[in-house]
Amino acid sequence: MNRLAGKVTMVTGAGRGIGAAIALAFAREGASVALAELDIETARATAERIRQETGADVLTVATDVTQSASVKEAVQQTQAQFGPLDVLVNNAGINVFCDPLTMTDDDWRRCFAVDLDGVWNGCRAVLPGMVERGRGSIVNIASTHSFKIIPGCFPYPVAKHGVIGLTRALGIEYAPDNVRVNAIAPGYIETQLTLDWWDSQADPKAARQATLDLQPMKRIGQPQEVAMTAVFLASDEAPFINASCITVDGGRSALYHD
Ligand code: NDP
């Protein structure tokens, strides 16, 4: 408890899934939390749950991470309400899984707009203030697709590889200013995103079982297991972790044979 006491935090895509779990974990640890979310209704419902459970200060801000002005505005609103931002989690992301040669231009742009531009828009909006104050922590939600490729899942892994590049570049650029930029690479986590993917397969039940069979721990992860890692990276317990990525996948990506 109170590992983030007094910190002002913002989480993008926090209406549901991993983002909602991170927002709740931050609130439990004593932070003020802004939920920057495209779907303001899910954000409001999640914010209410967090308030009731933790009594924390929670703000919801309608935000489209693909639009730099929208993210800037969300940061301004958060700071007007809570004060200078200490922590940003760039979590909003979408699956765009295509065959490279039949993919449309729109699929490519949609993927990069959310999964890579969205992360950059967040970083760009908070870095000037963090640099000026000489402190800050940015946590970018990458993926095990940042290191591994599954055929037919193009161009999502290309954007997620970019998230790691962005994390490392900005981590080095702003290290002298005491601003840390890190990433988390989740494996399979039980959220709507994953359920939708299974449902899109010819046999959803078999697809789910096939995923489980490949997990060393014989289960997939829970959003709160990613959130615990975000708390650590956001907190003062990780002052020398920078330009780094922590994988949260139960060991799946270390497994050689399927
Ligand atoms: P969900 O789809 O459950 O949640 C994503 C949230 O982001 C939704 O609330 C969604 O809002 C929001 N969002 C989407 N587009 C935008 C946008 N343009 N601006 C603001 N918010 C937006 O996904 P997860 O919680 O599973 O994923 C969260 C992150 O974790 C993503 O970056 C994903 O790539 C990554 N990840 C997830 C894994 C998993 O197994 N679940 C594995 C590895 C990485 P709306 O509902 O309105 O679309």
C-alpha cells in the first residue's frame, strides 16, 4: 500500500482490460489517477468502481491517443485537477492481424496510429514537464509481439517492435533529466482483446485450448499481473531501471519447442 502515495498518474485506454487494472492498482497504492480513454462511458464506469474500492482521486478524460492535440489536452486537464504529472502509462492499443499482402493501407495506418503514434503522442505530451521538473516515469505497454513473430499477425508486431525502439531511444535521451522510460511486454492476458481474438477463430474453444497448451504455467495471465509490474516501474522502487522492458508472460517466450 502507498507505494505511489502522492503521485499523479495517467493511464491511456484505461476503460477496460490491462489499462483498467493498472488504474486500479495505482489508486490502491495511493496515486491520483486520470483515465484517458476513447470510450468515455467505460472510463466512467471503471472510475466509479475504482473510487468506491479505493477512495482515490480519479478523473476521466475523453482521449483519442491517435490525435496529439487530444493527448495534450488530457494531460492539461489532469494537471489542472491533480498537479504535475509523475507517471504516464501508454497502454491503449489495438490488435491488427492481417496477411501482409492482402492487408489494406487503412489496416496499416490504423495499427500504427494507435499502437505506435499513440505511444509517441503520450510521451511527447508529458516529456517537457517531466524534464523541466527533473523527474518522471513513463511505462509503455509493448507485447511479446515486440520480439517474436506469429505469421498472419501483421503489422501489429512491427508497431510493437517500434514501441521498444521508442522506449529505448527516449529512455536514453532523457536519462540525464531523471526521466525513466520503460516498457512491459505482456504475453497472453485475459482481456476482451484476447477473447475477441479467440472468437474470431473458426473454433474458438479449440483456439483457447491451443493457447493454454502452449503456456508453461498452463494458464494465461490476468490484467492485475501486468498492473503489479506497472506499479513497480512507476514507483520509486525502480530508480535505476531505464530504457528497459520487463516481460510478463509466464515464461512463454523462453520456450523453444511448441
Ligand atoms: P482492450 O482492448 O481490452 O483495451 C484497450 C483499451 O484501449 C480499450 O478501452 C480501448 O477503448 C482503448 N483504446 C483503443 N483505441 C484507443 C485510442 N485511439 N485512444 C484511447 N484509447 C483507445 O486491450 P488490452 O487491455 O488487452 O490491451 C492493452 C494493451 O496491452 C494494448 O497496448 C495491447 O496491445 C497490449 N497487450 C495486450 C495483450 C493481451 O493479451 N491482452 C498482450 C500483449 C500486449 P475502446 O473500448 O473504445 O476501443
